[in-house]
Amino acid sequence: MALLALDNWLIRAKSDEGLMGFRRFLVEFGYFGLKEARACLFVGLFFAAVFLVPRVGLAGVPRYDLLLAIALLIQGWMVLAKLETLDELKAICLFHVVGFALEVFKTSGSIQSWSYPDFAYTKLFGVPLFSGFMYAAVGSYIIQAWRLFDLRIRHHPPYWMAGVIALLIYGNFFTHHFWGDYRWYIAACLGGLYARSSVIFRPYDRDRSMPLLLAFLLIGFFIWVAENISTFFSLWHYPNQLGAWSVVHVGKWSSWSLLVVMTFTIVANLKHVKERIHVPD
């Protein structure tokens, strides 16, 4: 209830036309920061668990299994507290499945892009089940931010075109190991498709906007930062980090930004469909 009250306070901020100049900047920046922190609720709680749960686990329960249990508890609580709807939960489950399938492929014996070195009872095909929640966390952030910032997209491309680009992005994560990496060709098409698109958001009482492509890049950058933190805490390892930790290659920023586009497309289609379908109370 306290979080719902906070959400209502953040969303329904009273207009203050007398607020101007540097003072307005500080107020809007403060509200923006609060809304961003609130949108990152699942991400924040999940990564707090990553930092706090010892690598050896607790009470004989392996770390990966504990992280799965914690992620399930957080997700269940968010739905019961009405911080996420059942439709949004379905979208988050889709992110989990899509992400887990990618993890299984990337960690397979023939690919070995990265690995999960620790033991867990809840590993499937060598991948701990909690890993899908790292992708679901991105979806949860976008869903929460959409509501808190009253997001609207100006000049969104046709939804079928956005869907095709999203499928090409996902497919390239698999096929580039065999047929070549076409991410930059896809990114060029993506740039043309979203060149006119901008995201309208409301940090306080006035609408602001930024290019949608810039939003994708910024979110991808912060995920890359989070990935560096996760590998530092040995949640998983890239091959070049087995001897000693090193910064994740900056090229992963582009991969995460493309994944954000794919995630955003799923959420945008959910919002688009729900607006066109009458759902009785």
C-alpha cells in the first residue's frame, strides 16, 4: 500500500507554473531520479540479493538456488501488491523464457560464450533457472517506467516492422556463431526505422522528450555497468575472466542495447494491443 501511495504521489504531482529556472531543473531532476529508482524496484532488490548472498550459499542452500527463490518471491509480491498486472506478468514470463533459451545456447559446450561455475540444484542444461530473471528484470523496468513516466511514443514505426527487427536481433544472437555477425546491418536498419521516433515522458508536471534511439543506448549502457558488477561478484564468468576479473568488453554494450530494443518491442506491442481492446472492469 505504501508503494502504491508513492506511485500515486509521483504520477499525480501537482502542476507548479511558478517553478522556473534552476529550481525547476532541481525539482524535475529529483522527481526523475525517484521515478527511475522506483522503476528499478525489481532490479534493485534482485541485485541486492546478488551482493548479499555469499558465494558459498546459506544454510547449505547453493547461491544460485537462493537467488531463484528470492526472484520468485519478489515477482510474486509485486503482482500481489498490484505493482504489476497479470498481463505484464505474462510479458515478464516471456522475457524469462526468451532469455533462458539464449543462456542455454550461449553456455552450451559448442559455444561457451560464458559459464556459471557454481553448483546448483536448479540448473537446467547447465544454466541456473534464476538467470532468466536477469532478462525479465529489463522488462520489469520498462513496464514500470512506462506507467510512472506516462510514456508515449511519437512516430513509432509500424508494429509489424518493429516486430521483424526484434526477431532479427534475437536470431542474430544465435546465428552469428555460424553465419557471421550482422548486428551492425541490423542496427543500421534499426536506426532508419526509429530515426523519427521520440519518447515523451513526464518527470514532474511537464512533458519532456528524447530520441528513442538515445533511450535504447542509455539503458543498454547501464545494463552493461550492471553486468560488470555481476561478473566482479562471480555470478558468471566470460572466458577472459577465468584467471582474474577484467572489464566486460565494451562491445557488449551494443548487444545489450539491441536486447533492450527487443524487450521494448514486446512491451510496446502489449500496450498497443491493450489500448485497442476493451477490457471490462
